[in-house]
Amino acid sequence: MEHLLAVLDEYEGVSDSYSPEFPYKRKKTNVFLEKGTLSDVWVYVYQGNTHGLKPIPKGDYLDYLKRNR
């Protein structure tokens, strides 16, 4: 698992502190799955300035892309 996370970290540009070269950090958090069970997951969190950016409705990025082409 650690090897896979290291590969993903390199792809996503992960660092503990923000720089244009490394805009994301990886964080472990809990989520509720569809059937209501709790699971630990890793998420990538953008560390840059989001001031002035519009939120994506419902947080569904793929749906946002489909509707805004």
C-alpha cells in the first residue's frame, strides 16, 4: 500500500507545505460508505489559494465537467 501511495503522491504533486510544484497534501480521514459503514480513506487536499473560485455544485467534479464543456 505504501508503494502505491508514494506513486500517487508523486503523480498528484504532494508536499506538507504548499508550493506551485506541490499543490496538494495527503490526509487520512473517515467517510461513510453507501451502506452506512465507516471507513478510513486518504484524500488529497489542495493547499493553494481558493479565494474567488466558485464551489462545484454537489462536489461532483465529473458532473461539473459534463455540464460545462
